[in-house]
Amino acid sequence: MSGDRARRRGLTRRDFLVAGGGATAGLILASCGSGPEGNPAVSGSTSGGTGAKYEGPNVSLAFWNGFTGGDGPFMKDLVTQFNSETDNIEVKMSVQEWADYYVKVPQAVASGSGPDVGIMHINQLATNAARTVILPLDDVAQTLELQEDDFAPIVWNGGTYNGQRYGIPLDTHPLGFYYNKKVMEQGGLDPESPPATGDDYLAALEDLKSKGIEGHWVSPFLFLGGLQWQSLLWQNGGELYNSEGTAATFNSEQGVAAMTWLVDLVKNGYSPANVGQDADTIAFQNDKNAFNWNGIWMINAFKEIKSLDWGVTQIPQIGSEKAAWASSHNFVIMNKEGQDPNKIDASKVFIKWVIDHSVDWAKAGQVPADNSVRTSQEFTALEEQSAFAEQLPYVHFPPPIPGIGDIDVILETAVSEAVLLKKEPADALNDAASTADETLQENAEKYGTG
Amino acid sequence: MATQETTRVTASGLARSRARAATRGGPQKQGTFTPYLFMLPYMILFGIFVAAPTISAFWISLHNWDYLLPGKPFTGLDNYIDLFSGSGSAGLFWKSMWATAQFTIYSVPPLVIFPLLVAVVLHQKFPGRNFFRAVYFAPYVLGVAVVGILWRYLLDPTVGVINYYLGLIGLPSDIPWTNGLPWAWIGLVGMTVWWTAGFNAVIYLAGLQGIPRDLYEAARVDGASRWQQFRHVTLPGLRPVTLFVVTVTILASANVFGQPYLVTGQSGAPGNATRTAIMYITGEGLGRFRMGSASAMSILLASILAIIGAFNFRLLGRRND
């Protein structure tokens, strides 16, 4: 289980207590903590060290992230190795569910007791930048001599907000096309040549159906139905939002066509109706489902199932262009009031070191963001990860708009209503778009970005 | 009846001790602040954990409040007015309130009646009684996360155990327990009854043990049948306990969060039909960091629950003897 999967399904007891104790519990914290005032670009100092070396006094860095799944041990090993190679910096890693993490980090940073360095998803950077949780890192990128050429452009450019850089990209984790070879054989398909076009895909599903197999289970949840729909929307040339991020455009012709394609899989008997949360993936693991568009984070989970005979490749091109949903983990430095500049320098050294060693991180089921790592022989030897990496030129991220994560739950409602056949795709998307418009405008007003 | 006797006893005992104190010339006068000093420890906790947060929540609800943003503009009652404005997000809030109301309406009757029956049975003397008492109480010790994950896999429409067994005995095996209506409500209420019925049963059991045996003997002498004993001795004897159980169960059901969050997903499948008020408020306050409007919603929900609670006390607390 990767961090992303954990983020959506996980709920710790404490998470429940925080939330279930009523909004009041959070509000006490809220009213007690006073946020850092002023512009972080001015108040935050990130000058000093080169990032290549840290020669100050011994420091200890608190490093928080949400790698609660199979990816956690990989990051832990990197941290251990870093600590043993570095005399004067000690990194202490602490892990919690992503959902928890994004609630807790701002509170902890505001009270001055939070982490020094952390990981954030690319769609969280703008929100946390606007809320002054994280520091701009342009000078970090400079001193670390990181530039656009070193990274996949989409990932590099996704880390900026308001013309400033807030995240140093560690990886990309796109959606890919997993196929179950055993089920394909049962359906009379060649397990070595998964369909790559829309016509082939539907033909393959028809073959599977004739053998009584429902070949592509459509999940009515954001994970994965919503991510599959977004991939298809981009394949049709659509966009989720207008360029200012003030209005939803996902109910466009392209968006409706994408949703209709998924809903038709259910209507035509290529998917069971009312698929439960994760049931599409469980069915894939149990040789009941042939095709599963799922995240790169499933590689190690599927590898652990010895009886599972599977392959992974690029998402088939159903629409007019190639596209796939993706997200990215980014290093961030926290905007703690009165932060010790030595710690900021030490953080840079740590970030630079992990990015240089990110091929070890790739083994956890990630595509490294750094070009030199991604083109290294060590990475290209990772067969499945390399298959995902080929999608890098055309992966899409949510736009860097503060509060954009708020729309996820609205999108999920639309996917649920459409895939469960409660509403026509166009109606579900139109309803969601009008709710999303309200939210986007409220956010634009709140963050002063409108 | 039993309570009245107790009251009388205590009152007369108090009178006696006062009289004694007076005759001995002991410390019969107490300081004006004594009762308040006795209440002080609780009042401190109440003040810190209930009164202060409530006042602070009300203050926050008058603002556009994100604790990290420097500007927290005062907006007066706008957050409350918005909830009645008919805007899209107000509609979503009221939809979540309706989901909470539905869950409460469906879950409170079984959670009040079923544990009573369990308690009456477990009150009898039979071999293995303590074992069964433990069995019925056992699920209650589990955390909501455990219960939620467990039931999500039991209830799953396509790969779940329940539908599998329904299929084996020839019943429909494609019931959407987690993402169709009314099935999702049946699943959520069912798992909640399984989870928390034991708690209410234990309360009832304590209540049953407090009913004097001689009342049953007197009823038997008068020729009352078992049903008449239950109707005229057990039920009236359980009145205060029932008031407690009903009140606590309504509050617990109205605060439902973990079961739908884990079983039907954070948006409350199908669509957002099973997203409850607490889920919506949590998303508004801790997801979107719109704490002003989240506080306004909390205060509205709390006010409605207070009214229901008061009504409940009037209805069940009334004595008809």
C-alpha cells in the first residue's frame, strides 16, 4: 500500500478522534496557534550554504512525510544511509497518514514545533505556499544547481506558485495500465500484446466478455475511477479548469465523453455495476479482472503476490492524444518562525543528497524526477518503473492553484453518481462544475488569487 | 418508586444529622462558597474543555477564519446566513444534515430496543451467562478504524463476504451494500448495531439489577403474567436508564463519522448521499481550512441536538405517577 492509497483509505484512531471530537477540537488548536505573519518570501531566510556541504555545528532535522505503505522502508533506508555518511546532521524521520499529515503540518509549523523538512504532493504546494506553511526555494534550487534541464519539465514547472519555486521534485508517480496475463489468456487474448488503442481495447473487452469475464472494473471512487476519467479527459484534449483556476471546465464535451466512455464499460457489461472501494484492484489480484489502470505504487504490492502473472505498460490511447494522470512528491522546507539558518542549510544538503540517490527511491515504485538518475542504467534496469517513465512527456498534474485539493471530493461525487448510474454523465459533471465554481471562487477570494 | 424511597431516606437522614449537629453545637454553618468549592474541579475541566471552546467556536464563526492567514475578516452573521442562502455549498451542508438525520432515525430504534431484549435475556440465570455478556459487549472495545475496515470487506458489493454467502443460499448476490440506497444505510446501521449494542445492553443490565425483586414477587402474587411483569414492573423501573440510553444514543448517532467515512468513502457513496454532517464539517474546517463557516455549522448542529435533547428529557423524564 503506498502513501497515496493510504491517504484516501487510511484513518487512524487519532484521525477519528481529532475529527470525531467535533470541529471544536481542531478549533481550539486553531484559535491558540498564531500563524506566521507577513510574506514568507521576505521573512524566510534560505541563504547561506551551498547544499553540497554543511560545515556548521551539529544539527538534528525533523523530517515528516506520509510514506506509511511499502514505500516507507525505502525512505527510511535512505535516511539511515544519509545519517551514517554525514557527521554533523542527524535526520529524524517520522511518518503519518497523508490525510493526517496535511492537517497537522500547518498547525505544527505555526506553533514552531513542526518539522524542518518534509514531503508534499505537487497539488498541495500552492495551497501550503499561500498559507505560508512552506518557504520559497528558488535560492535552494540555485545553490543546489538544480535547474529545469535536470528534471522532466512538467514536474519541474509544477513545483512553482506565483513565479516562485516551493518544491524540489523527488519523483513522479503516474497512472499506468496493468494487465493480468492469466485472465487475458482465459479470454483468448495474447498476454504479451496488451491493447494500445481505443478500438483494440474495446475489442479485447468484447473477447473477454464472450468468455464471461468482466475485463475492466470501473471504480466509482476518485481512486481509481476519477483518475482514469481525468486521464481520458486530457486524452480528449480537455482541461479540468480554466487557466486562471477560477472556473471548472471538466464538464466540457471532452469531459463528458471521457465519463461516458467509462460509464459505457459498465453499461456494456465490461465491468460489474457498483464496484466497491478497491474492489477493482482486489479483483485484479484474484484473477477476476483483466485490466486495471492503477498507480505506479502498486508495482511492489503486485510483485509480492507470487501467483499473480502481470505486466504493465502505458495507458492505452483512447482519445485524440496521449495523456495520463500523475502526481509527484516534492521536498519542501517549512516556514518555522525564528528557524535556525543552520537547519535550513542542513536541509538543503539532505535534499540534494536524497535526490542524487533517488534511484533507490525508484525501487519503491516511483519515477525519479532527476533526469540523470532516470536515464541511468540502474533505473532503466527497473522494467516496470521504466514502462511508467515513458509516459513522462505527456503526464498531467492538477494546476498549481491554492485550495485545488478541495475539488477532489466534488469530482469524486460526480464520478460516483455517473459510474453508479445515478445520473447521466453530463448531469453529474454539470452539477459538480457548479459546486466547483463556487468553491474555486471562494478560494480565489480567500487566497487573493482571483 | 425506588428512587423516591432513596430520596426520602436521604432526606430524613440528612435531617437527623442536622438535628444531631445542632444539639451537639458542631459546625452546622457552612461557608457561602463551600458548594462552589466542591464543584470547582469539575468546573475547571468544563471551562477548559467545553465552555471555552464553545465560546471560541462562536467567535470564530463570526469571521472568515483560516488560522494561518493574516487576515481574518469579521463577517458578522454571514456564515450563518450563508447556510440559509440556498447556495450550492449550503445545499451540500443541508444534504449532509439530512444524511445524519436519516442515520439517526434508522439507527436509534434498533439501538434502543435490541439491547433491551439482550439485557432482559442476559439478566436471567443460565449457565454461561457471563460468557454471553462478554460476547455481546466484545465488539464495543474495538476502535472505529478496525470496525470500519472489517465491515468494508464484509459489505463490499462485488468481492464482499456477505454477498458471497447470500449467493450461496440462492439470494441476490449483487446487493450494493456500500454504494447503493437504501442498502448503504442498512449496512451502516447494521454494523453500528453490531458494534455498539453491547454498551447499551450493559447499561440496561445495570438498570435491571436495580429493580427490587419484591416488586416482581408482589406482581406475581397479584397474578401478573410475565408480559405484564415486563410491561408494568420492568419498563417503568428502567425509565431513568432508558432516558439515558435514548439521549446518549441519539447524540452518538448524530455524531456519526467513522462508519460512513471508512465504509462508503470520504464523499459518502453513492454520490454524496451518505456523507454526514460531521464529515462535511470536518472537510470544511480541517480540509478546506474554512473554520469560520465550519464553526457556524457546528454551532447550528449543536443547537439542534440541544433542542432534541431537551425535548427528549421532557418526554421521557415526565413522571406519570
